[in-house]
Amino acid sequence: MYLPAALAETLEDEASVLDIVRRSVRFYEQAMPHPWSFDGGETGGADTDGSGAGAADAGGADPFFKRLLAQIVGFRIEVEKIDGKWKLNQNHPRERREKVVRALQESGDASARAVGELMRERLAGGAPEGESPPS
């Protein structure tokens, strides 16, 4: 996938970086069997409900978390365009594709299962090899 983007802004304030870290951890950990929760080590303002609410900054944070936050450079980018390619391992041997389908369908992640279903349909003859899906 090609993603032309321009760096829009570097975020240096602790509250903005903490917000990015919290939202990233919440997003990427949610599908894990034992998701990790990051509250920034704050006292009295922890993100206990997953809403991202809590103390606005890490002023009361544990020194360990404050050191971590100080070493993270936050940034925002502006995505100008996304060019994607429909690719579901069709260039691999059937046996390998079947193995990938099984792994994806057993995943706890709904998106992974959906991709596994698309691959299964292609294997079953839903779309000829190399043909793009309908637009």
C-alpha cells in the first residue's frame, strides 16, 4: 500500500503524547487475549473505563512513566491519498493459503476473520485467481 503523507505537526507537550499512547494501547490491545491497559501510572486520574478520560496530563504519574513519555515523540500526519491493492495471498500455493485461512478464521479479531472468509471464498471459486473484487 502506498500512503503519501505530510508531517503536519510534532507534538512535544506531555498531555498530547500521553493521549496518543493511551489511545494507541487501547486500540491495539483490545483484540489481545489478555489486553494490557495503560493508565500512565497516574494517581487519581487513571483511565479505568477505557474512555480515554482521566487526568489531562501525567503530572501525578509514576517517575517510570514520566521517563517513558519524555522519550516518545508524538506527531500527526495529514494523509493526502491512499492507494491500495487487493491481495489475498493468491500468489502463494493453495496449501499455504488454506493454512492462512484457518489461522485467520480462528483469530479473536473480527477483521482477521473477515479477511479469512474473503480468502476462503476465493479458494472456493468466488473469484478467479488474480481477479480484483467488484468495486
